Amino acid sequence: AITSCIVKHVETAFRQRRLRGNGPRGEKQRKVMECAVKCGAGTVAGAPPKDVIDQAVESIPYDPAVEAGQKAPRDQRRGHVTRALAALCDRGHLVTIGDRVYFPSTAPADPERGT
């Protein structure tokens, strides 16, 4: 039988959602994280997803080498960046609430998610 209990106060905040993995995987996810920081995802105001996506797309080089008479390959940067952003959200590295992207530590409480 338990006869007593000791509660210890700690200075760190309780992390509500455990991050899976150690960080972004691959070059595109790292680029999206960099752009999220630049766009303000680490602030209380968050960042518009369109701004994060647009900046990430622009930061990825696209220079198809096209020979005469051939058409250029389709630019797939936007699709790659959108998938990278979705994967980062699925893995808990970024959070989307409404029309904003946040880091989990700066996201406001979301009544629909119970946070």
C-alpha cells in the first residue's frame, strides 16, 4: 500500500505531443523548417502556410537542362514542398491551427484538438 507521495516541481514545460524522430528528414523538410522560422512560425502570431510554401519553393533551385526541340520537365517543387510541410505536421514538428503554422511550443490553445 502507498502511504505517501512526493511531488517534485520542475522548470521545464510538459510536452503535450511527443515528437517522432529527431528532426526534419531530407533536404526539402529542412528547407521548409528554415522557411517556417523565417516566416514567423516560432512566434505567437504564427506563419501563413502560403508564405512558408512560397518561400520554400523559391529557395529550391529549378534549372532544367533542355535540349533544343524538347520541352522542359514539369516543375514539381510546390508539390514536394507541400508534402514536406504535411509530413512535418504529421510528425509533430509543426502545427497548423486555422490558417497559421506554428511550432508546437508557440501554438495557441486549440479547443477542437483539446490543447
